[in-house]
Amino acid sequence: MAKRVDHIGILVSNLDEAIKLYEDCFDVQVEKVETISEQGVKAAILSLAQGAKLELLEPLPGSNMAGVLEKRGEGLHHITLEVDDVDKELSRLSRRVELIDKKPRHGLEGMVAFIHPKSLRGVLVELCQKI
Amino acid sequence: MAKRVDHIGILVSNLDEAIKLYEDCFDVQVEKVETISEQGVKAAILSLAQGAKLELLEPLPGSNMAGVLEKRGEGLHHITLEVDDVDKELSRLSRRVELIDKKPRHGLEGMVAFIHPKSLRGVLVELCQKI
């Protein structure tokens, strides 16, 4: 089962500008900035005083995510739910929804797997198990 | 300043079906279901074990939100950040971003105000002060 929303992924065209904007508007703290080549993004994790974080994502040139940005524009991209055991959840959910990742892969903060948005009313959901 | 993500708004075409799906997939609990005529939606608040909640939103027939659903389809719609004083935040933010609501209005869980997504990299942000 999902324990909590770990973070909300937001697609942006320029990470540095977006970080400054969100810092200025909402007083968030930059926790880390990292390139995740496997997912085709440069990502920044922004934390609030408590709870779910914001993850700003700038696509790397030529990546799939660059195509997503071009097609859909900036904005909300996915939500990430923390689970205790991502393998177990994938196995349970595989009977209910279409999985993008049949096996977990390495993400910014643990092992992750994505569920197809068409199975979840248009919402791209990432499951994450902290390691 | 924003304290935390209160909830994530998800636009759906059928609230009852969406509630069942999210209950089945993620073991969320339905906290309340209510019609918010002012916002043109029937809404369900779903809570996880901790932290930010999910808010499923089905547009009322003929509402502005029905038009949004038709145009954009189902999916992530907004994020709601809890603040201590929504009036004060609106005043501070009005110099930085375009506000949809210049004054707070009644929402499902307090006084709320929306910021225009074009000011925030495509993300519709709702500020909420609990009452």
C-alpha cells in the first residue's frame, strides 16, 4: 500500500529559473540537484517545511522527456507515492493496471517504477521505495 | 510562506469510479465527498497513511470545469499549499505572480485562492488557510 506522497514532479523548460521562482514564491529549500540520465532529466528536489516535496524536472536535450515538454508544455507531470516494497506492489498492481516498469529501476531517492497514466485517470504515478 | 502540500487535485470524469480505482490501487481512505458549487465540482478527499491527500474532482454539468475536462482530459489539475495567512500571502505574491483570486474564497477545507499557472511554469497552485 502507498504510505504517503513523497513528491510531485513538475516539468519545466529551465531548471535554474524555475528553482529561483519557486524559492521566491514559496520559500522552498533546494535539497539536491542531480542529473538522472536514465530518466532523461536534470532534477531539483525542493522541500517545504514538512511533508511532500516538489521535484522540478528539466529534460536533457534529445531525451524522451524533451519530447514530452515540447508536446505538453510545462506543468504537473507525475506524483510519487512511497511504498515499503516496490516489487510487491508491482506484483499486486500488475493485475489491476498497466505498468510502464515491470521491474523497479534506480531513481533519485530509491528504487522506482512508473504506472501508466491511462490506468489511473490520466495521472502518471511513480512508486518509490527508499533505499 | 507555504508550510506543506495539503493536497493534489485530480480531474476525473466519474467520481465514483475514480474513488473505487484509487481505493483499490493505493489503499486510500475516503475522508469526505462534497459538492462545491462555487468551483463547479463534486470532490472527494482521499487520505493516505500520512501527509498530502488526493482530491478527486468531477466537474458539475455545464460548469467551467466541465470545459476544462473536455479540453484537457483527466489527470493532474492543481496542487494546494497550506499557508498560515492567505490574505498576507496574496498580498506578497501579487507583486510576483498573476493571481486568479485577488481575495480568498471558501473551499472544501478553508479559505482558498488560486494563482495563475502561467506565472508558475504551468502549475495551477491553490493556497489554503485552514479554518
